[in-house]
Amino acid sequence: MDKETLYKRVHAMIISSTKEPKYMALSTVKIADLFRVKPEEIEKTLLELVNEGRFKKENLTDRPNYEVYLLPQ
């Protein structure tokens, strides 16, 4: 999985979000289908991007308690 391609795609999804602050709940299965890779590979690459500080990962406090990704501030 190309990390930069995934970063650009997820970044664009977050930017296009209408929520305030901007965040996006991602389906790794759907993204994996788009890139034709395994969902585990998407999860691993997203975790690498979070560890690098390029994204922040949080859990929503309200139901359905999705894991969401935000841009660092």
C-alpha cells in the first residue's frame, strides 16, 4: 500500500467533511476495496500515518462510538 496515496485520499475525505471540527469515520474495508488490497494493510498504513503525526485518531463519545481521523492542528 502506497502511504502517500492513502494519505492524500484520506486527507481529501477529511477536508470535504462538513462536520466541525472536521473529522471522518473511515471504513477500512471500503478503502481496501478501492485500492484492491486487504483491510489489514489499510489499517496498518493508517496507524503508521497516525504514529508519524499526519493524522489524529480519536473515538467519538456519542453512539455509535466510531473511530475517527482528524487532521493535526
